[in-house]
Amino acid sequence: MTSSEISAERSTTEQMPRYYAQRAREYEQVFDRPHRQADITTLKRWLGEQFRARHVLEVATGTGFWLPAATADALSWQGTDINAEVLEVAKTKSLDFDKVSFRLADAYALDLVPAGHASPFDAAFAGLWFSHVPMQRRADWLAQLHGQLAPGALVVLMDNRFVAGDSTPIARVDAEGNGYQVRSLSDGSQHEVMKNFPTLEQMQALLAPQAQDIEWQELDYFWTLKYRLR
Ligand SMILES: C[S@@+](CC[C@H](N)C(=O)[O-])C[C@H]1O[C@@H](n2cnc3c(N)ncnc32)[C@H](O)[C@@H]1O
């Protein structure tokens, strides 16, 4: 491993959070790509239908791009992220702040997030987050998320598909099979970011003991996964 090839652990706990803090003000440019607009419109509509009458825990909220649509019919929404810089952008969105709130939280320490309106939450959402969970932490991360939710709760994950010629290429793969992309920001800085692309088969194997009614959807550039806890 060269000095620039850091471990999955350091990438997850240090480098990736710092990259997204630095990217906060330019993050949503990624949603401007013309060829992705049809998928984004579909996703906003779909997300708006998922959380009706739910008390939702959201992991890695970021700038809240999906929230005007996703929160519309929810009863309460607790957005969380490790970075204050991105939540500052989320707070500028047109949202019903009687039911939507944000707090700083590490996605790997969700037990520290109190359920505000409901205890425990009866739904969870994570957009464009699961791809940043190292392969070897996937099962633990899912178990930890499920531990914050009521029996029968709804879980919705949504993320990027890898599309050759469109997605940022995977520059290297580590010993555990995690992929890394090299990304640039407008200040010229370059960042190595872990990014994995799970398959339905991998998700089914991970979720089999804990989930029911698993629904997987593939759009051109995104996938969604929806299930209920047993
Ligand atoms: C790709 S962005 C996704 C943002 C948003 N969910 C979306 O769909 O646009 C990933 C987010 O994960 C956050 N993040 C990185 N490490 C985290 C951690 N350990 N715990 C919580 N959030 C984290 C970053 O700050 C960033 O906002």
C-alpha cells in the first residue's frame, strides 16, 4: 500500500467525512447532470410515497436534497449527519420544521440518537450512504440501524449504480474488496473516497434473517431497496 492508499477504516472514519464537509457547498451540483434528471424525478416521487405517516430516522442526510419530497407526508423526520457543514445547507431547504429536525450523529453510533416524536422510530432512510459502508462493516451497520427501529419498521436505502463511462472509475480495490474513487473538488483538491456497489444478491444474503417484503428497484443510474423488519 502506498502512502496515498489508506485503510478502509481510516477512509471511513477520517477521509470520507472530511471530503463531504469540504464538498458541502458544491455537493448538489452532482444532481444537475442532464441525463440523470428522469431518474431524479422518479426517485423524488417514489420517496414521497414511502414515508406517509411514519416517524423517520435518516442516516447521512447531507445537504437534504431529497427532503422536500421525502418528508412531505411523514409525521416526523430526524435527519442525522456527521458534518455540521452539510446540515447547514439542509436547514436552508423548504421543509416543515415542526416535524423535521437535524442533529449531528455518526452513522456507526446511532444508539446516541434519541427518538424525538416516537420511540423507537418506525422507518429509516439512507440515501447515497450504503455505498460508503466498507464491505466488512455492512452486516454490523445494518444490525445497528435495525436496533434503533421498532419491530416491523420500514427501511429504505437508495444509492448509485455503477454505470461504465458515466460513474467515476474505481481506481483501486483493497484486500477486503472495497473500491476507491479519486474525486476532485473545485478548489483543486483530490480525495480518495471508498465507494461500493452492492448487488441484490449481496443485500438478500445480508438481510435474510432480519427482513421481509424485500423490494429492489433498478433505475438507469440508481437502485432502491425497501424492506420491513421482522
Ligand atoms: C453521498 S453523501 C449523501 C447525502 C444525502 N443522503 C444524499 O442522498 O444526497 C454522504 C453523506 O455521509 C456523511 N457522512 C460521512 N461519514 C459519516 C458518518 N460516519 N456518519 C454520518 N454521516 C456521515 C457525509 O457528511 C455526507 O453528507
